[in-house]
Amino acid sequence: MQIQSDVYTIILLTIILGIGIVVCGKKIEKLDPLKKPTGLCAAILMGVDAVFNTCKSNCGKNIARKLAPYILFQWIYIFSANIFSLFGFASPTANLSVTLLLAFITWVLIQIVELKYGGVKAYFHAFIEPIAPMLPMNIIGKFSTMASMSLRLFGNITCGGIMMQLIYSACQQLSNTIAGIFAGSGVQVFNFMAPVIAPLLHAYFDLFSGFVQTLVFVTLTVVLIGNDIPDEVKNS
């Protein structure tokens, strides 16, 4: 059985993030609680605080303590995977298996919240609402969130990668054309136009788009989970 090349990229990213998280954790542990954090530690604490506040506003303080670590993991992993192509690797989120797994975890959490706060009877009764013939459509609708979240992330990152490949190909053609003006037609040269044109487009297709897609995925996770939590639980 042949192993997909993306598997090695996924393992590499996981190792890099694992080492980075351990190093950052050690730095946080060594902080003096009486001194204001600076540099990397300050940025980490600001990020953690922002994630916790987002979870608290949608799910309540008690739920946020349990949910925030997963949401922070989503931010770190998905954004890192989205921009991994900047370093010459394939983006793990351009693999449907990765985005489907991330969406599946979110979907499972949504089902757990629905069962916990709505009850088993109400959960299964919802499949035949408003009338019993709606059962097939309600079943499809139950899984549509997982499908849409995974496909949205996968499609956007894959599209960005394809666009950059086309841009590099166009830059190569442009480089050959410019060189041909001075050295004759049919000349194959170094793709010297790519460093001029590609960086700005990388900023959009990798950094900006990668950030937006991470934001969308994480926001949907928090909001969809929070929608099924009663107000009295959120305010407790």
C-alpha cells in the first residue's frame, strides 16, 4: 500500500507544532507573575485571552474553560497548515482527510452539547420534525455541517495552491519571453519574474486567505456549539 506524500507533511507539521508548544509552555512557566510579560510570552497570553473571551461570550464561562483549549488548537493548527506552503511544503489542509477530521471533531462536540442540554428524546425527535416524511432531509441536514465546514476549508486552500502554481507558470513564461527579446526566441531562463510578482500574491492566497479560512472555521465551531447551550448555562 502506497502512503500519500501528504502524510509526511502532516507528521512534520505536527512535530514542529508539538516542539513549539512545549517550548512556549516552558517559557510561560518561567514567567514572573509580578512582572509584565513581554515579547513572545505577551503575544501568547494575548492570544489565549482572546480565544477564551470568544468562547465565554458564546458558550459561557464554565464551558469556555473546557472548550478554549480545543479552539486554541484549531487556531494554531489550521493557520499553520494553511501557510505551510510558504515554506515549500504542501498545505495539510489541502488534503480532504485533514479538513474532514477537523470538521468531524467539531460535529461530535455539537452532538454532545445537543444531547446533554436537549436530552436524548428531543435529539432523536428532531429527526421527524415538523413531520415524519422529513426524516431523510433531517438526517442529511444533521451531517451537512460537517461536510460544508470540511469542504469549504479544503476547497479554498486547494484553490489557493492551484492559483499559485498557475502564477509561477505564468511568471516562467514571462521570464522566457523577456529573455527571448534580448537573446532570441526559445530561450529557457531562470524564473526571475517570480520573486517580483509572487510575494504579493502569496500574501493574499496564503497569509490573508489562510487567516480568513481559519477565522471562519473557528468562528463556526464556537457559534454552532454555543447555539445549543441554554442561556441559563451561559450566564451561570
